Amino acid sequence: MSFRMIATLGAIGAGQWGMVTTQQAGEAGVPRSALARLAAAGAIERLAQGVYRMAGAPSAHEPAIDMIRVHWLALGGAARTVVAAGKSAAALHGIGDWFPSDSDFVTPERRTTRLPHVQLRIRRLESVDVTGVHGLPTMTVERTVADLVESWEDLSLVADAVEHAMHRGVLLWPKRLAELLEPLARRNQMESGVAFADRLLLEAGADASWRARLRG
């Protein structure tokens, strides 16, 4: 067993939860055959096609977060063009009562994947609508809520997510939420994005000061 190879893989994985992809390993001079030998020896653990984790590297407390990380890396997410969206973003933010079995991502350009349990959509996001959560580029809470609405999720569950976000202190910009809901208002029988956001906040138990921030 090459300790140099292990050290090389460890250096790559140090910044991504102890995980490394086959492509990253190959670019660093560690061939697929060596990865197979290291996995057989227990030095690394195969998590999915093309993704390994160094032995002893801790996993996330929430299995869903590890799943999202693995899928993100398998999609080449280290290039930062793959952003967690929808229910995956909600899981990363810790809001809502969904238990996603698939990982949901958006990319600025069309691409396909054969990875099972991965949904990949085209969406160009403004930089203000992307943040880092658990080391992953993720839709902000406000953009996540709008994305869930756009995906036709039950609005009572969306309101629950808004309530969780308020209690956790991660709903930072209600006015931006209203802006993002504007193009979705009419199809949901709401007169405007402000009215739509106001309804969600009301159902989430927000007081008048929260709702006043929609127009502030």
C-alpha cells in the first residue's frame, strides 16, 4: 500500500469532508486501480460511483447531508457551479419537514447525469441568492422557499419551513422573499409577491414586525 497515495488523497479530502472523487484522484496521479486496492484494504470507503471517503473521516450527523455532499461531488460540484436547491437546500438549512430521498441541484447550463436519486435542473441564480451551508453552495432560505413554491410543494409545508427559518434566525430578508414570489403569485391566487409572502409569514406565526419588513 502506498502511503504517498493515501497522503495525496487525504490532502484532497481535507477540504471536502474527507471525500475524494475518482477524477480528482486521477488528476493527482492516483489511478482507479489504486483506488480499488485502497478500498479493498480499508484505507478508503466507496460511497457511490466515483466518490470515496478516507477511512476514519467523520460523517455528517444527518444522513441526508452526507447524501447531498456525495452527489454534489459526483456531479463535479467542486467547480462551484452546482447549487443545492429545493428540498435539498431545505434539508441543509434545517427547515421544513421533508425527508428527501433524492438530491436536488441546479446548474446554469444544461447538463445530464446518470446518477440515481439526483435531480438536476437549469437555473441561473443571482449571486445574492446563493450562500454556503455545510460547505456546499446552496440557495438562500428566501430562494429555497420560492423554489419550493415553484415546485408545487404543499403551501402548508412551505409555511412550516418559513416558521422554522424564523425560529432558527436564518430568514434574513423577507423583502427578497416577496420579490422572488412575485412571478409565482398569480398562479397561487395571490395579487402580488408581497401579499404571498405576507400570507406565508402569517401562517408561520410571524408578528406584525416581521410582516412590516416586507415593505421596509
